[in-house]
Amino acid sequence: MAEKPFHADTILAHAGGGVDPATGAVVPPISPATTFVRDKDYSLTSEKHLYSRDDNDLYRQIESLVAKLENAADARLFSSGMAAIAAIMRAVKPGRSIVVQSHIYWGTTAWLRKHCAHAGIALIEADASEAEGFCDVVREAGPDLVFIEVPANPALQIADIAKTAEICQETGAALAVDATAATPLLMKPLNLGADLVVHSATKALNGHSDALGGLVSTRDANSEIWTFIREERHDAGAVMGPFEAYLLLRGMRTLALRLERMCANAEAIAEHLDGHPAVEKVLYPGLPSHPGHELAKKQMTGGFGYLVSVLVKGGAEEALKVAGNLELIKRATSLGGVESLVEHRYTIEGDATGVPKNLLRFSIGIERAEDLIADLDRALTLKRSG
């Protein structure tokens, strides 16, 4: 009888690999070496160690761990989430086209607009929250690549991965899904038909706001696009440093525990703010009122994520006043850390993407939910009285 595979939480706790075989250490060692010696015949002393762009055992351990979590055929670690996304986009040749979901992370959209204009690639931006309309756009454009983000940041729209995958298979496009806001524990896009899944490991995977990183995983390790991405990582050298890799792996060992608390906190906050007199609308896939709630229930397991966006009654001035009144929740960019953060997205994006001026995006951490709610209530009350 085959042994029952370990739960993902257990695999994470053991860093995906148990003890170091050389020393018995329960913590994987850091190797800062950039190059490796050869013997007198100029053969490699170790066949797996030539140069550090690919040949770092911590990279391999993280990649193997993520591949297990994603049910992927292979994975590659990058120096940042944007480096990982850029490698995917560079697989599309000049003269071809990319369809990208609109209203996603602004950094992706801004870079992609510049890259496509420079490289002579047609870029089609389309709303993916309505599956049939988005699929019609893909069918008409016939792109080489379709890129969606689930849940989308900052308005948390939910795109239908399975339906999008079907139309991509029909048209011959590769489908890449940015699942940073879900993590592999809440959603597995490759199981739903995606070809690639990307994460900004800087966010919840690391979870401590102290290391940049990105990851791409594939359903087919022999595909043309994966061959390009693998070679792009090696040849262009967008690799993480060994110390950052160590921090990432250390953070991932507690991902299950952190994510459980973060999702529970986010749900409690969303429910508390839903109907609050100072709040116009709460955007959270876990709320039955969210237009993508039923689809999120199908695609996501174990929670609806740690991001909550709120439309404050009023405009930019009122939203900024609420953010300024917060004491426990910190005003800072990024998301997925153990500390809760708030960001006024319009200040970052302006009118370029149509983000509402009164939107505040909250990344919910592991603090006690009642402390976070008290901080929000106080900030919203001060906004109303002011």
C-alpha cells in the first residue's frame, strides 16, 4: 500500500526536505559561493555546481517545495515578483500580442505597457471579472499569452481560471496566473488548467517584509515557454541572493499558520466593516455580497485571502484622513507580512487605471482581530467627526 502523502502544512514545516544530509542540521545551510572548483582534469567536482546563477542548493530546495505545493512539473526562483513576471512576458516575440486582465497590480500594468510599446507587442487590456466577455476578447485577439491575477489587486475581482484556460487551449495561448494574493495554500491555478503560476514571494510566502523574491511554476516542464523562462532566469541572471533565499525558506515554514490567522482576521474585519456608516463598500471575496463570491468558493480552499479593500464614504481626502488616523495598522506599500498595512491606491496609481479615489487596500496581518477592528473603528469615527 502506498504511503499517504504528507499534508502541505507538514511539508512546509519541514522546509520540503527534512535534515541536511551532510551534517544532520534541521535548518538548511546557506552557501554564498558564486563559483565552484574543478578537479585536475577540469571536470566539475560536483555535477550540480558550476555557477551560482542556477547552482545553489537553497534555490533548488525552495523550487522543489513550491512545485510540490503547486502540483507543478517544475519551478524557478527569481530575484523579485516583477523579475518573474518580466521573464514570462519576454517569452512573447515582437509582432505578437498579449491579453492582460485590467485593474490588476499597477506595477505589472505599468511595466507591461512600457515593455510592449518598446518591443512592438500588441497589448490588450480587458476586464476578466465577467468570464464570457473576457473569453471573447481572447478569442478575437488570438494572443500568445494571457495573463490574469486572482484575486486581483486592489479591487479583488475574481477571474474564472478554468474557463479562461479552456479558451486559451482553444486559441493556442499560454495562460499565466498571478496568485500572489492567494498563495499555493488557498488556490492551485495549475489544477484549474493554467500553464504557469507566478508569485511575488516578497509577500505572504516570505511573510516578514524583509526579502524580495519571485517564483514561477509550470504544468509542463517541456513546453516552449517554460524552456524560455528557465533559460531567461539562467542567462539574464535575475536570481535571488543566498541570504534572501534563506529568509524566504525560513518564512515559508510558518506560512500555513500565518495564513490561517491572516485569513480569519481579514474575514472578521470585512464582516465588521460591511454596513459600517462611514464605509461605502467592502471588497472581499469572502463576503456573499461580493460579485465573485461563488466563483471564489469554487477556486479557493481554506480561506479567501488576507486582502480587504474598502471604499470610504467621500473621496480621496476622506480616505486619506482614515489612513492618517490609523495607529496600529501601518501606512506602507506591499502586502502579505505579519504586520497589517494600509495603502491609498489612488496616490500610487492616479488616473492611469481608474482605481477609485476613496479606495483603501488593507493587507491584514497576524495581530489580534479585535485590536485591528478597534483601530479601524477609531479611525473611521475620527473621520466622521472631523
